[in-house]
Amino acid sequence: MQRNDDRRDFLKKGLVLAGTAGLLGTALTPVAACAQTLGAMRRANRHDDSYIFERKPFTWPGNKTLAVWIAPNVEVWHFDSPVGQQVTPNTANRVPDVVNYAWREYGIRVGLWRIADVLDAAGVKATVALNAAVCDTFPKAVDEMKKRGWEFMGHGTTNSENLSGLSADKEKEVIQHVLRTIEKSTGRKPRGWLGTGLIETNNTLDILAEEGLSYCGDWNNDDQPYPMKVRKGKIFSIPYCMEINDIGLFLRKGYTGEQYLRSVLDQFDTLYADSAKLPRVMGLPLHPMITGQPLRIQYLQRALAEMKKHERVWFATGGEIIDAYQRANPAV
């Protein structure tokens, strides 16, 4: 009984202490309630209101109806920073935080390649959310990903920092640096972006569009791509599917491998059924230090094997999905 209490206590602490680099970190921070007002609703104004039942049907290439893209997050963290996902609570924000730093680094040393083997066996190409600092820190890892024909999208510089609080000029400088660094290392400029911690400023989408990017995975409010409103250029939102992010399921909710598998397949089964009427997109966010662990990798393998049994599924990269969406919806 004491063991269960300890586990619940650890999971509860993990919700608070996971760090700003966590994909859900800012969403879990308590915010004081505000008194009711009678003013106009303050909205993002970054997209048109569109309900799924109003949209025209189309199909993905090959008459497929459900597009699935796999998004491993390949990241680095500063050794002298306490910020980052944690397998053990660091309540004192001690530095160096060796136990968590080393656990995160397992991803680039071992876990990523376990995931790569599973994807290779399934014949699936990944769309990597890549911290730009990986390019100089682990160039051999980037070369190995390139050999597989994986797509790369910008994912900030490191996962110890994010874009929050930057001026427009500084943010543009950072984004340009990320894109240039990845292009120099991979030979191709990224077409997509996933914010570190999915964090944006009020200028991020405008800067991304001005830099010629095609898609962004930060806005998880739809099952289909859609055009975002920007000052100049064009950029689309693509469903990243935070509900089945391995951080949320394994670390925050404490799911077992079987529970993770059931969640992923529940998501897939519903989207596949829905896609018989209107096409859908399913993203599968992965983190090598989590899903790439020996006790969990079989559940990714089993999930992909089950998905591949369905004839209307199209495994694609983020860029391929956006290209197909634009061909099918030239007016958007």
C-alpha cells in the first residue's frame, strides 16, 4: 500500500516539476481565476471558424482517408540548467541534475535508434522535431537520420529554452538561426515547425510564414490541416495529437505500456472510422528517452503493425501531408 502511495505522490509532483521544456508544462501551471467581465471575447484571430461538418470531402493520395505521421522529438539540454523532462523529481532545481540529464541523453545514444529500427521495419519515415543544437552536438546522429530519408522540422535551439518573452527582432533572429543551422546540416531547409514546449509569442506564426515554412504543429485544435492567418505568406496548422503524446501518457498519467497502446489505437480507430466520411490526420509524438526505452518499444511496434492492417491509411511526412492537402484544396 505504501508503494502505491509513493507512486501517486511522485506522479503528482511530476505534474508540477516537469519543467518548462515539457510539452505540457505551461498548461499545468495554476492560474488565478479572474472576475467576470462584459467586454468582447479576446480571441487568437489566427484562423477562421470552421466546423468539421461543413467541410467538403477529399481523399489523400491513393484514395487513402487517414494520414498518419510519426514525430520523434530529437533534443538536447544544457548540463548547467535544471530545465527539462524528469524521471526523478528535482525539487531543489539542483545543477547539475545528473540523473535526469543522463536519462534524457539516453534518447540520442540508444532510444532513438531503437525507434528507428521499428520504423525501418515498418517502412515508415519519420518527421523529426529537431533542436538546432543537435546538428553541431551530435552530427553523426543527424547523418544517420538523413540516411533514412526522414524529414526535419525546426524545434528551437535546445529544449532548455523557448521563445517566450523574446522581442520580435530577437525571435526572428533565433528562428532564422534554427532554420539555417538545420539546412546546413541536412542539406534542406525545414518546411515545418514545432515550438519548444509548443510555446509561441504573438509574432511566431508571422515570422515562420515570412521565412517560407509550410506548416506548424503547435495548434492542436483540429483533425485536419487548415490555413493560419498571418501577415505575409501562407502557413498551415497540422494535427500533432497531444492526447497521445508519450510524455502525457507515460510520465504524467503513469500509463503502462498496454494502456499506452490502447490509447494510441483508440485514437487511431476513431479517426479511421471518422475518415470514411471526411479525411483526417493523426500525429504520433514520440520522445526517444521515453518510448525508446526497452520496456516500451514493443508497444510502438505493435501499434504500427495494427495500423498497417488498414487499407485506407497513408503513412506520410508532415510536408507530404501539407502538399497533398493543398492539391486537394487549391482554394485555401
